[in-house]
Amino acid sequence: MFAKKNLIAVAALATLAVSAQAQSSVTLYGNVDASLTYVKTKIQGAGSSTTTGVDSSVLTDSFFGLKGQEDLGGGLKAIFKLESSIDVDTGAQADGNFFGKNAYVGLVGGFGTLTLGNQESLFKTEAAAFDAFGSSRLMAASNTLFVGATALGGSWQNTIGYTSPNLNGLTLSAQHSARETNAGKSALTVNGGATAVAANYSAGALGLSAVYGDVRNTAGAAGAEQNKAWLLGASYDFGAVKGFAQYGQDKMEDASGADEKAKFFQIGAVVPVTQAGAVHASYGQTKVDDAKARQFSLAYHHGLSKRTSVYAGVTYTKDEQLFSITEDKTTALAFGLRHAF
């Protein structure tokens, strides 16, 4: 019954997008990424195991979305965006909520952009912009080892967001996920109460970013951890290669008051090797006290057209008691196809 309702909702939204096209700017768009994967995991003291299958979003996020705008006059526009992440291998929605990726409405004018609703966090978007693998669920070290491992990444519910106009290459952004409860500020189990600010600078081949946040809980359920984190990013396009670098720290405090600090860095590159193909490579590491996790990813991405491409990649992860209680070593191979529409 739930799946049937979702299908009806999608059909209705698609019909709305087509019928509204002539009246305002409404677009149906998305990305579909699926791959054949082989994963071998070796756990210290427990042997090894292998799995093969079909996975989704290995190189790029799989999702569909609706976005639009209306000119209100005087340089003011109304905008909206609705995006749903999907698991192509099963057809299921990837997030707990139907439009769990983005669901917001806003205004755009000379003052910048103001939005209200469920929105991808600044940590996620900034991390993806300075990682050779973007927001890949498997290959992006910034996602798997830092922002995606806590409430820093993902999407924030009950959020008000603001992005300034471009100020000679500098753009400022801010987000706040409302607490929506009368619990005190000291409570770590409240809904929301997350805040982040970011600055981006772009000048020709150079890109720089900084984001800072105080994050309690952002998904509408009780949370038992607070994160005070920051992340720096840089990129430079040399022509023959585009380089990326990131460094960040995350001070994590649980409900008992115990805290620890995670230190993360990532370096990567995208190297065009043909007119239609490029090699992506990155290395990342997160360390907490004596425990650490490291990841190396390498892939070749080849465009068959402007919207369709194929890729092959490998990721090696060594987890020394950071995300597990033992030392794990995982090697994943992927051969995939993606199509944007």
C-alpha cells in the first residue's frame, strides 16, 4: 500500500511538472547510477568474506527531483526544490522520508537566497565540492570517513537556510535546524538545534571553502551526540590535473559528557586522459586518539554522451578500530553505468 501511494505521488508530481511547464519554470530531473560490485572484507581474527551484487550511487547520487521558480517582479523570485534519493538496485527510496534529500521553498532576490524546509547540510555540499569523488557513498573519503559518519552530513530537517549573492568571488552561507521543543539548550536529545556557517571563494582556477557547525540532532528523532566541527577545502585546476585537499576536525560529545576529537584529511585529483574520460584518485584518513581509518580510491570515468557515462573503480579501506572493534580491511571493485536526465 505504501509503495502504491508513492507511485501515485510520483505520477501526480510528474504530471504537474509537465502541465506547469508553460506557466512557470518547472523541471523534472535526476540521476541514475547503478554498478556491479565485488567486495572482499577481512576482519582480524574472524577470517574474510566476499559478496557480489548490484549497488546504487557508487560514483554519483541516484535521485530524482522537481524544481521550479516564479518571477514575482522587482527582481524577486519564488523557488522550490523536491528531491528524493533512490536505491536503483532495489527501487526503494534511499532516505527514511520520500523527499529526504531536499524539500524546501524559498525566495531569491538582490539580498541572496532564503529557503525553508528539509535541506542538504552545508557540511555535505562543501565536502562534496572539494572531493574528487563528490558525495559518492562508496569512494568519497570525505563522506565515508567524516561528514557521512555523523549528523554533520546528510540533510537537515526543519531548516532555514541563507546564501548571499556573489561578492567578487566570495559567497557566504548559513543554516539553522530549528529545535522545535521547549527543552533547554544543554539537552543533547532534542530535535534540531543545529547551526552551520560557510564561506566559499572562487577566483579562476582556485577554489576555497570553510564551514563550521554546532550540530546536535537534525533528523527529527532523539540524538545522543553533539558535534562541534569545522572543515576546510581547497581546489586548483592546473589544466592537466585538478587537485583537491580537505582538513577538518570534529569534537564529539555524548549524553554522558564523554568527548573525543576526530581529525580528518583528504587529498585527491581528477586527471583528464582522453577527451571524454578522466581518472579520479583520492586518499583520506580519520584519526581519533590511537584509532584511525584510511581509504584510497581510484576510478576511471568515461562519458558516452553529455548525459550517459560508464566507470570502473576500486576502493581500499583499512579501519584500525575506529568504526569497528577490530581491524577491518575492505576492498571493493565496481563497474557502473550512470545516466542524468
